[in-house]
Amino acid sequence: MEALYLLIPLSVCLVALAIWVFFGASDSGQFDDLEGPGIRVLHDDDSVE
């Protein structure tokens, strides 16, 4: 029972930290273009002439 006094606040802090990191990444624009980098990898920039 004493472990719950430690684990519940610790898990609430961990969830709050995860939410803060997610919204920080979202506000910085990290999730704006999800398809562009994957498509750019497939295009070959080296043209043979």
C-alpha cells in the first residue's frame, strides 16, 4: 500500500511530461509534413547524362 503513495504521483508526473513533450513538438511544427521526407528519399537526385 505504501508503494502506491509513490507510484501514483510518479505516474501522473510522467504522463504530464509526455503530454508536455508532445504539445511542444506539435507547436514547433514537427508534425507538419509527414509525407515529404519519405517521398524525397525515393527520388534520385543523381541524374545520369
